[in-house]
Amino acid sequence: MSGGPPKALPSTGPHSLRDMPHPLAGSSSEEAVGGDSTPSPDLLTARSFGDKDLILPNGGTPAGPASPASSSSLLNRLQLDDDIDGETRDLFVTVDDPKKHVCTMETYITYRITTKSTRVEFDLPEYSVRRRYQDFDWLRNKLEESQPTHLIPPLPEKFVVKGVVDRFSEEFVETRRKALDKFLKRITDHPVLSFNEHFNVFLTAKDLNAHKKQGMALLTRVGESVKHVTGGYKLRSRPLEFAAIGEYLDTFALKLGTIDRIAQRIIKEEIEYLVELREYGPVYSTWSALEGELAEPLEGVSACIGNCSTALEELTEDMTEDFLPVLREYILYSDSMKSVLKKRDQVQAEYEAKLEAVALRKEERPKVPADVEKCQDRMECFNADLKADMERWQNSKRQDFRQLLMGMADKNIQYYEKCLMAWESIIPLLQEKQEAK
Amino acid sequence: MEQAPPDPERRLQPAPLEPLGHPDAGVESVVGEEAEGARDEGPGDGTMTENNFWLKKIEISVSEAEKRTGRNAMNMQETYTAYLIETRSVEHIDGQSVLTDSLWRRYSEFELLRNYLLVYYPHIVVPPLPEKRAEFVWHKLSADNMDPDFVERRRIGLENFLLRVASHPILCRDKIFYLFLTQEGNWKETVNETGFQLKADSRLKALNATFRVKNPDKRFTELKHYSDELQSVISHLLRVRARVADRLYGVYKVHGNYGRVFSEWSAIEKEMGDGLQSAGHHMDVYASSIDDILEDEEHYADQLKEYLFYAEALRAVCRKHELMQYDLEMAAQDLASKKQQCEELATGTVRTFSLKGMTTKLFGQETPEQREARIKVLEEQINEGEQQLKSKNQEGREFVKNAWADIERFKEQKNHDLKEALISYAVMQISMCKKGIQVWTNAKECFSKM
């Protein structure tokens, strides 16, 4: 913990990003924590907005103790704002309008990203740029680097097996577009990630490649500090709550994997069923050609089966395009979450090791050295961020799956309704009394 | 057959006619809807003739099946199924019935009955028996003749066969049929004593006739073509239907896996748990619903199979016609050649080759007395031939008339039955869709509560 007394954060007001020190900044001063508005020399580089430096919508001074742990209380405040649907939203991002670009070296798809915002971080109220998948990939990597204590949403799978899936088919592009849109919206909804400088650049820069080249400069202090926590430290035991999260994620990923396999199997069986139906229906037509009085009824049955086949084809397409990708995304999500958990373990392990080392050195009195405190801050910040993100993740997971599964049920209901209509409509045809020829 | 078991109410409508196979055969037959009347509701006609064995309206049912063991003709032990046939006579209009006969028969005896009917009523489209061995099965269905589901479906098929025979205006009056239902012991001997096996046309003869006949009635040629096509298309339909059933079974059953995984997943969830768990239950219900659905569909398949086998019966009538026609053509040809021979002998000119003529040339002329004798013999033969030809022609015409009447009756029956079958199939599909909507709606509600 910092040596200074907890102080309230100064009223921040419109401010350049570059002026705000991050609580985890590796400064030699013990007063690094707190809203010190004079930038120390090594903080001139732009950094990402830390939890403490958030501009509150009403511009007021946040009450409450200004310690690293208070970042989560800030978060809570903001989360309340999130719940008021759209009213206090000040950032809207959409992904649409996929276009194919054919160049000499390669062919690829770009998507239009439209941003509307009243935030001061954006110079203009509206932006429209074009990005391709590898730009999204770059963004995600940057976010992971610069915000290692947070859960970064997943991207749709990078590689597709050529020949099996047509990368340029309408269905594939649309599926990807939806996933990319979801990716950006998740970041938009995140109170910390949405203020990330890389995100801003992604949304606004005319030439992203130029920015990519100077990428190193945008790495935040947090990123730096956590990045330096490399292996070598072994965690003795995960705290209960994080162990629980870890176990949950393991089982969750397992169950999702099973559901993915079941869903794929169902689609496979349905396609095989469809193949047989496509042969079945026409046989009634063939029969109809032999008959007199029965010709119309048999032809009717043939047409009916044809309609059911079409309905079934639509069902399998929907499930393939809408259901499976979301499932896969969540599996990727939980995988990346598990790595964040491991990083957290690393930070804790370093702290505990350093603490232990100090305890063994009999020279020091109860005074705790600065770098151990730094480790402790780091760890507690990480824990707070992670816990907050987990809670947020659990909520949106619940919404997402509710929607996903209800969607699955809906598609099946629609399929049966189409078939029902087809069969009910031929009953009168079958019952028709033919007049004597 | 709409659904199993068929309506046991089968009042016999005795029509005033004689079975053609009997020595005192009549010539006219009554056709049309009223002869089919035994299938519809309606008061029984009280007309009786001396060959009407059914003095009252009757109900026939094959009510039970039982596994038996016995010794066969080679004195080896065998297992077979016996079926209980019960005949009830309906005493009053209000349907009070009294059990008049009850006996056990096995499948081979049904076959014997049918073979007898085929021989004695060649102009009738004889109702078929249910299949001897299970065919067109989809994987879950057993091909084993002893399988209880197969036995059950066969029981229904045999009952259907008896009802069809009993409601046929001509076949119902047959004595052997009557004895089949009433005389348990000794029936086999009685049938065999009719010597019907000897009267049967050989397949070889029939095949020969089919190829060589010159002038068959066009309608029969068309009918034969139709029955070939019908057989082909229904076989194809049944084969594909079996594959469709197989696939549908797979789709439903895999959904059952959702039940288990949702349950396991719900264990680690707090708010989502209940919704997932109950949704999983609905997936189990969905998966298990397919068994009943497909069982019902087997009845539809059986209805199609009956008409698949009926196609064979139609062909049999056509074959008989071809045989008779060929016979007629051969007799006419024979007569013509004899006439020619006679003429040649009388005029002394030899236009046609004859062995006698040849040998006469080689070994010397015959005497005028010899020639006279030969002419006389030929003239007798020609006379006989002309009589035979006349009666063969008559028989042929009778056959065509009566067969065509029964074929018309059959066509009406076929159109009616198959329409009913298609309607019941559509109803089954509608029921399946409604169940599907119900289950998924329930599941959706559970998901909404997650």
C-alpha cells in the first residue's frame, strides 16, 4: 500500500491522456499513487487511461477512498450507468458493408467501421474507416499487451481450411462480419477498454498501417510492468475465488466443446436426412404419372415433401451460420480468459516471492521496501480488474447464451411450422372427391 | 387400412352370383359399388342362394398370435407362429355378436388358401398376403420373423387378407374359404383333394404364352405394363422411405445428448442453471418421441406393401388372359392347318408339306380308299376342333368380361384405399410437426428463464 494517506481524486475534467499517471506506473516515488497531476519525466509518453483517471459523465469528483482498490468502486458506478440502456452511451460502433478487394498479390475483404461519439477523445463526432481482418487481429494483440489485467473479447477464427470453406462466400463473410461487430461492441461496452488509445486509433486513423509501424510507442506502463513479470515464479496456491473461476472456466469450456460437437452432429444428420428426402419426394411424382384419379394427390404429396426439404435446408444453414460460430467464439473467449488468469498468478507469485525474500533478510525492520509494495499494488489492481471483468463477463455470457439458445429453439419452431403448413394445406386436396370421368 | 387394427365390423354382403370355379358356374356377375358394400356401413342384403354359406352377417378377426413348436414333414422340430381366427355372427341390427367359430392357423395354411383361390378364380384380382419375410426394413426394425413387432404387423395383415376375401362378392362364397374359417382339422386334406395343384398352369407355359401370343386384348397389355410400373415405383418408394426413417431417427436421437450436457452444465451455473436443466429435459422428451412416430409410419408402409403385392395379383390375371388367348390362337392355327390338309387331300394338290405326303411321294401313292379314310378322320377332327374353338372363344370372352369387371372393382378399391393411406400419412406428419413445435416452444421458454 502507498505510504501517503488516501486522498480523493482531483476533479479531472477534460484532459489530455498524456497527463495522467497510472497508479501502477513504475515511478521511483512512493507517492506514485494518487492523482498527481504533474507529469514526471518518464511519464511523458501517452498511456492508456487507468481506472483512476476516468472522466465521469457528470464531471464531478468521485467520492470514496482513492486507493487502487477504489478503482472497482468506480467501476461499479460506471456499471450502473451501463445499465441505463443507451441513454448515457456516448460511443457507438458498427461493422458493415463488406467489400472484396482484388490486388495483384492477394484478394481480401474489408469492412466499414462507423463510429459515432461525443467523447472528447474523438476529435470528430463521426468517423468511417475501412478495416480488414488482420487489422482487427492487430487491435486485439495491442489490447492484450496494453491491458493485460482485462479480459479481451475473442475474434472469429483466423484460419479457414481452404477448399472446405469459401472465404469469399456471402454466408462466410456475413458470419465474420457479425462476429467482428460483436467484438467491437464488446470493447465499446467495456469501461476501460473502450478508452484504449489503440482502439481509438483503430476507429479513427485514415492510414492504420502508419500507426502500426510506430506501435511500440503506445505500450502503456501497465503493459510494460506486467510484461516484465515473466515466468520463474511459481504460485503456491491460487486464492479461492480465482481457483473457483479457473475451475468454472475449465468445465465451461468442456461443456461448450461437447455442445459444439453435438450441434455439428445434428447438422450432419439433418443434411443426410435432407439427401434422402430429396430422393423421396420425386418418387411420388413418378408414381403420379402412372395414375388417373390418384395423380393429383400423389403430386401434392411430392410437392409437400419438397417444401419440407427446403425448410430443412434453411434450418441447417441457419444453425451453421448463426449458432456454431457463437459457440466457438465463447470457447476462444474462455481460453483467453484462462491465460489472463495465469498471468494474474504470475503477478501474485512474484509478489509472494519478493515478500518472502524480504522476510528472510533479517536486516529490515517492519518497513516494507518499495518494490515489494509495487508488486502488491500490481497484484491487487490485477485482482480487482479481473474480478470486475469476470462479473461483467458472466452477465453478458448469460444474455448471449439466452439469446443463442432461444434463437436455436426459434429456428426449429419455424422449421416445424413451415412443414405443418405444407401438410395441412394438402389435406383438402387429398380429400377432394373426384367427379366420375 | 386406415389404422391398425381395421374395423372389425365387416358385414358380408352376399351378392347373387356363383363362383366361376364351380362346375355349375353362372355367367353373369354383379359389379360396382354395391358389391364393395361390405366395406361400408349398410344393412345386409338378405338375398341368399344355395352357395351362400353365410346365413348371417359375420365379423372376422385374427385376434392372437402364439409361438408353437411342432414337427414338420421331415419330422424335424420347428418353431412357428399360429394365429387365432375368430368368426362372429351378428345376431341383431344393434351389433350383438356371438362367437361361432374359433380356430388356429399358421402362415403356410393361409398360403395354401390363397394358392387355391388363384387357381380357381383366375379372373379375380386375389388379395395378397402380408410379406413372408420382413423387407424394406430400416435399421432399428428387425428382419426376424419371430420378432414380436413383425408378428403383430403380420397378424394385422392376415386379418386384412381375410376381410378382403370375405368382402369380395365372388370369393366370399367359396366353400374352401368357408371351411378355412370353420373347420380346423382336415382342412388341408380337403383343399388338396380338390386337386387344384394339378389344375394350376405351369409357369413355363405361361412365360411361353407371354412371348408368343399375337393378339392379346390391348387393355390387358396396358394393365400388365401398369402393374410392372406400379411394382417398380412402390418398391422404390418403400426403399427410400426406410432410409428416410433411419435418418430421421438419427436426428432425433442425437438431440438427446443435449439433455445430458445441459444438465452437466447447469451444475456449474447459478442463475442459468434451472433454465438449462429443464430445457435439457425437453430435449430428452424430443429424442424419445421418434419411436412412436416411426412405429405409426410402419402402418403406412404396410398399406403401400399391400398394393405392391396387389400389383403381382394384377399381373397374374393378365398372364391368364395371355395364356388363354395363346391357347385360342394355337387351336385356331391347328384347325386352319387341318382344314388345309383336308382340302389338299380332296383336291390332290399338295401345297403344304406333310410327312404323309412325303412318304407317299417316296414310297408310292396311297389308294383312294386310304385317302377317303384320312379325309374322314380329318373332317371329324375339324368338326371337333371347330366345337372346341367355339367354346374356347366363348371362354375367352367370358374371362375377359369377368376379369375386366373385377379389375374395375379393384381400381375403385385401390384409389379409395391409397387416398385414405395418403391422408393418414399426412395426418401423421401433421401430428409430428405439432409435437415438434410443442417441445421446442417449451424448451424456448426454459431458455428464456435462464
